[in-house]
Amino acid sequence: FFLVLHVAAHLVNALNFSENYNEDFLALNAANYRGEDPRKLLFATVPGLTGVIMVLVLFLMCTASTYAIRVSNYDIFWYTHNLFFVFYMLLMLHVSGGVLKYQTNLEEHPPGCFNPNKTLRENMTVPKAFEEMFPDYTTEPFPEVLPVPEPFVQNNFMRICSEEPKFQSHFPETWFWISGPLCLYCVERLYRYIRSNKPVTITSVISHPSNVLEVRMVKDDFKARPGQYVILHCPRVSALESHPFTLTMCPTGTKATFGVHLKVVGDWTERFRDLLLLHSNQDTEILPIFQQRRYPKLYVDGPFGSPFEESLNYEVSLCVAGGIGVTPFASVLNTLLDDWKCYKLRRLYFIWVCRDIESFRWFADLLCMLHNKLWQENRPDYINIQLYLSQTDGIQKIIGEKYQALNSRLLIGRPRWKLVFDEIAKCNRRKTVGVFCCGPNKISKILHKLSNSSNSYGTRFEYNKESFS
């Protein structure tokens, strides 16, 4: 919006400079003569040419950032978005043409002052207070010591100009505001490059059903907390592309292995899978790859923080996942699977809404393992699991001996969120409950509204959201 407003104003200015050229204001004229082609001002000057290129860059960045482009061809979004650096470089050059000017002698020529010499020369009408002082036949300059009527001065009706106005181009200041943040950005990119310049060691690759790939890795001095994410870069897949993935397994005091789960849904993940996995027709079972083969070089940048880091720092937490949004909670459950006693968390409500649980069988396995572990430790109330399926054809695939712990917690339809919050508030009176959501915006808005609403039990809900597209 402001781009259109800014450009429209400059177009009007270019026309005015050309049509209203005046030799009395040479210092202010952007045009060189009356009737000069406005296109020359737009395409043959530094401010004009840089402005046109910036408009094109911003148009490409905005259109390529739309959801439709990102989903259909992520490469277009990625490469055009990196044009931001060109945009800022042009922005610093944009004001170097000297179009913006300021007056250097405001004391000698204040705005609105009266210049009697110029007024007489141009046969302009003078204020009534000066009519008796100026003979019609006078051709001499206006005497500087001529007294001005006292009432005229007291009312500040007009001040006398002692000299003509003088103008000077503004010293470019855009670089002053941009260079600092841009330098900080470059320093951070350099630090991230140094931190991630050593490839990780891939220990195992596991193919899960429904095109889900698990990659387990080891890296020296790598530390991460549950809920954080990393950025993966594989030069053999793409020289410039890097993609974020939530950690589903974090290194602990007993093991240094960390891992991610990624769903094969695009060009990058497809090429990455082909490089990691041997071609196999057995795509319906989990297949650890033990063959000695040379994995491609993989670089890991991170970890980076997310709201889910705080899920273990509440005494009571409510975790809500929608579909693939369940991935950030995997590292939390894996951490609890190792040891839950060292954390503040004493009760976890976990609600998972999805269409087909078959697509996330790997996570169902993790839920069952944690549930069985807590039962063996006589803590069955530590985690409260509720699974909601919107498609009934998937219910037959999960019912079985392997998922016995989840069968009784499997519901058809959608959660009644108001009843869920009332029940949690009733069971945790006067406590603070951390609400963590990763899912569609519709669910997020409902949870946010319910978290901010009051209840009769004195329970406080603190809302945290993880955004994804």
C-alpha cells in the first residue's frame, strides 16, 4: 500500500517539475528545462532508476511469498526472497541523487517572510502598512533602516527577509539507519556459517509408513532442548536451499544422538530421501538401514528456540496438536521417556486431532512406549491422552494389540474445547496451566480465546503457539 502511495506521489512530482519549471527556483528544480520528459527523471537519474528496480524487487518478493507459490514451487519463493539484500543496497543509493533539499539560511529568510525589494520589482501588492512608505516612482532598493510600524511588528504579521533563500541537498541518511541492522545480520550469518560448517555424522535412516523419513545424527558439542528446531542443508540436494525441521529426538546426558522426522511432500525432501535410502519395494514397514554406504554430506544449523521449550517448565501443561503439528511434541515425549523426574512437569494433557493416524504411526508408537513406561512406574495419571479422528476409515488400522493403550483414548469427531478447558480447570484449581498449540489457525484461535477467558476455579491458562504452514 505504501509502495503504491510513494510511487504515485513521485509520478505527480515528476510531472509538476516538468510542467511548472521556474528559473527563479533553480536550486529546487529536479527538471533541467520546462517540458522535460518525466520518463527521463524516472529512468535516467539515480533516485528514479533505483526506485524502479526496488519496485520490481518488492513486487517479486511479495508475489512469490504467497501461499500458492510457496506450496506449488518453494524454490521460486526461496530464491526471490533473497533479493532483500539487493533491495536494501538500492535503498541506500536511492537518496544519493540530491532531490531532497533543505534551506540553509532560515534565520536570514524565515518561512513566510516579506522581501520588499522583490515585491517592488515584481509590481506586487504590498501590505497596507507599507503603502505610505513606498512612492510609486521609487526605483531604489528598499532601505534596510526604514522603520516598521510598531503594531505591525507586535502582531508578527510578517517578518522582513534579509537575503534570498538558499538550498542545499540533504546528506544521505538512509545508510545510517540500515547499515547497523544489516551489519548485525551479516555477523549473525557469518556466525551461523562457522557454527554449521562441519557436517554431521548420520548414524541411521529409518523409513516410516506414509512417506515419513527419520534421520538420526551425531555432532560434536551439539546441545538442544526439547521443542527446538534445526535447519538442514544438503549441498547435493541444493546448493542454496536450507529447510527447518523440528527435533524429534534431543541429545541427553546418556546419548549424543539427535534426530528429525520429515515427511516427503516436495522436491527437496524427495531428492533428500533418494540420496539417503536405497530403492526398496518394502515401503510398508520400518526399515533401519544397516548397509555400509556413504551418506551425502549434511550440515545442521542450530538449534533455534520455540515456544515448546517451556512445556516442561509448567507443573501442568496442555499440548494440542493438529495433524503434522504433532512433530514438535515428539522431542518432549522422547525426553520424558528417558527421565521425567528432573523436570517441573507433573501432569501432561495431550490432545491430538488428525484425519488419519496411519500417517503418524511412528508417533503412535512413541505415545504407547511412554504410556507403558509410566504405568510400569505406577504413574498412570502423569499423561492424559486424547486422540480425535475425523475420518473413521483409519480407526480399523490402529485398533490392535500393539496400540492397545491408545484404543480406549480414541474418539471420533472434534474436541469440545470448552468442556476440555473446564475439566482441566476443575482438576487443577488455582494453578497455572501452560497451553501449547501447533495446528491449524482455526484451532489456534479457539484455544487462544479460551485461554484468555476467566473460569470459576481460579485456574490460569497461558497460551503458547507454534506457527507452521
